[in-house]
Amino acid sequence: MTWKKLLIQERFFLDQDSQNESFRSQFHKDQDRVVFSTAFRKLAGKTQVHPLSTSDRIHNRLLHSLEVGSVGRSLGVQVGFHIKDDLPENISPDDIGVIVQNACYVHDIGNPPFGHAGEYAIQDWTRQHPEFFDMLSANEMDDLKNFEGNAQGFRLLIQTENHFNEGGLRLTYPTLACSLKYPWTYNKKPKNKKFAVYHSEQRQLDTLMFRLGIYKKTNGQYSRYPLSYLMEAADDICYALMDLEDAVTLNILTFKEVADIFQSIHGQHFFDFESPSVGDGKQLSALRGKVIDVLIDQVAKTFAENLDEILTGELDGDIFGHCPEHIKQGMYKAKELARTKVFISSKKTQVEIAAYTVLSTLLSLFVSAGFELYEKQNVERLSYRAQRALQLMEDEAPQAGWSAYKIYLRMYDFIASMTDQHASTLAKQISDPIAFY
């Protein structure tokens, strides 16, 4: 891969070359398109780790994405200076930072209500109702029964947001590719890995990779876009650290448990945690800031040291797997603590079980309406319930004459786009309107 092709400033779906303004590059324009999009705004109402939290100090998906973007920008700028001699004439280290920041902003944009619990709920419901899906091909069925927020995000960016089936947000090729952590479909994914592209977007993926000069390997997978490793690292840094901070706020973890891990990552024991004049929260925030500085410097250095393998698509694993041992072990301990104590807390579990009920209610209504639309191919012949379901979707509703796969994708698009509160309210309305009012 070459930086000259990897950093083209052309936009997906637009034939002409994009022209920079004197004060704003195409990558800055990408950022404006993302920030002003409806999908980005809705992240404020979506779960990060703790669903429907009443605390105003707990992260939602938007705050998480903004923080990831901040770390990603710093990573990108540092790497940009490492490789500045190889950059095309019209590209600066700041542009590298903006590309990574854009990708960080959208890395979770396809997540459904209630976070990963929402993903599992959609997957389970789909697998438990095969009667709606007999007409689908194996690949089409794989997409729906393995609903994946990453693939939903790519579909949103390149297909459904703003310009439906005409390029989505029409972002630049580098921003789109940088957002792809898993650039393959379900049937091409490595064992124990996720995927980030539905079969409905296979053609768009092929176009994207061709324009950037990224070619398929012998196993049919594409290599990753080099800067996507920085997006992934920024996400890892923020959820490994910030999720633990949230858990302290919610009294799930103790201050000392988290502080010890932060200091192990930093490599130095330099804080006096017994100062009565400074609260635990402020001390932890200060320590977290120092830890992030260390991680940014180390990740940028590791990226530069492994650049040859990255550009040939041969880097094994993620960037943290190539960092010094204390960094690797510290990040592992942070994730393990979250897995064993935070993700299984009783309150979180109770809300996630309720999320299953909410999403099952919505899927039952909208998928059955889609099934009727496919079978009858005429809106006027649908049952009263199905007609009203399509009316709820307004201009996002599928059309008579579409394939079953395309119809169902629109139903899943509609449900996945909802905030936690909207999904809960709508499910309550359609299941018990008297109680609601």
C-alpha cells in the first residue's frame, strides 16, 4: 500500500475530484458531515456500558465517541509526523489526525439501542423466528441472524444516511476505510473475529478498497486500512480506562482497584492516594490523563516501528499486541476487570434483560409487517397492523416490489437507529397503550 493512494481526497459516489477550500480540507468536511448527521446526534441516547443510567457522570455512546476521537486525533498527528516525509504533497500530519478522528467519531454509529445487549437481543430473536426468513439466501440470513453494529455502521455511512442507496454521507475514501476494523463479510471473517460489512454492501467495499489500492489476500479478505489500527487503539484506550472510571462512580469497583491498574499501565507509582483534600474522582481523572499520554506516545511509536508490516497487510493482531509488556498486561488487566466485575453487575443485567423484551416487541411488529409486504407486494392488501407499522416508519419504510432481504434490512435499519429511550417508549406504546397514557 502507498500513502499516495491511501490518502486520496475523493468522495465515495461522486465521480469528480474534490476540491479543497483554502481553510478546510476534504477530511475536515467529512467531520462536519458526521457531526451534523442525525445518526451521530442519536449516540447521545445510546448505551455505552450502563443502560439507562440516571447519573449525569456516566458515559453515553456520544461522549465515548468524542473522547475516542480526541485520543485518535492525537495518535494520528503523532504518526503523521513520524511519516511526514512519505506523505503526498497536499497532505499534512494534521490531516492524518483528522482522518483518524473522523473514524473514531463513527466507529460506534451503527450500534443499536442498549449497546451489545441490543446486538444479542436482535441476533437471538432472528434465530428464534425462522418462519420469516425461509426465502433468504444463506449469505443474507447470515447478515440478519448475526446482526453486527460494526456492519450496521458501515451500511449507515455508505448507504442509508442522507443519500439512501446513493452514497450515504458521501465521505472520503480514507475516512470510510479508516472506520473499518473488520473489512470483510460474515462468510470471510477469521475464526473468533467479528465482521463489519453486510453482503448488501459488498460492492461498495470492493469499490472503496480498489480506489485506495488495497487488494484482497488469497483467503478473500481485504487487508486493513493502515490508519484503522489507530482508530482501534483509541477505542481500546478509552473503553479500557473510562469504563472503569464509570464503574467507580457507580460503586461497582473501588478506587484502589482502578488506580492500581492505571499505575501499572503508566509504569510508575507516583500518586499519593491518601490526600484528604482531593476526592477520589479527581485523583482518578488526573491519573487517567497521565496514563492516556503514555499510551498515545507508545502506540504512535509502535505504529511507526511496525509500519512495513502494516503497509503490506501482514501485521499480526492489533497495535497493543506489539507494545512493551507492561502496556500489554496493564490493558489486559483493565479489560479483564471490566469483564469479570462491571459487565455482570446485577443492575446492569436487569436492564439488559428488559432490553430483550423491548427489542423483541419491536422486531415482532416490524419484521412481520415486512414479511406481509414481501408476500402481498401491495401496501393496500396488508393487514391493518402491518399498514400502521409502515406508517410509523414514515419515509424510512420499505416499498412494495423490493426483495425480502432489502425489506428486512430496512426494518433492522429503523430499529437499530433508535435511542434507548425511543425504543423503550415505542415498545411500551404498541404493547400496552392504556398503561402508557
